[in-house]
Amino acid sequence: MKILYNIKDGKIFYAVPDKGWFWFTHSTNTPLTEMTIDEVDSINKLICIDLVRTCNKIDDIGDSKYAIVNNQLVEKIDWQEKIYGI
């Protein structure tokens, strides 16, 4: 899986599974850095699925569930997706 993120703040813009990378294009004006994670590895498999599912979602204070900190994928503890209309 390829993760495209802003190196300045660690915000992940795209999480693209390997099977979708060939025809993937992005339209972000921000220069993005690419990180690769082995999505087939049993430890990473569930993380990759969750990363794709939550990539563009935020919590009540506007934070994403995952970010890149010091070149490491970091999960925010106790993150809960913001539900609109409630």
C-alpha cells in the first residue's frame, strides 16, 4: 500500500492499495511524500483496511485517525469518527 502524506504535518491525504496504484491519480496541490507499507503482512493487513476506511474522516476536533510522525504510521488512541447531523 502507498500512503501519500504531507511531510510538514504528517497528514495523510491518500491510502492506496497496491492493486489500485496503477490507475491512481491525485489532485492535491500540496507536495506529498510517499510511504510504502506491506499490506499483505498479517500484522499490517487490518491496519491497512482501517486506514483506507478512515483516511479522509475526522474526529470532533478535526484530527484524522492516522498520521505519519517521524516516518512512522501512528494511530490516535481513542479516536472516534465525527458523525454529522447528530
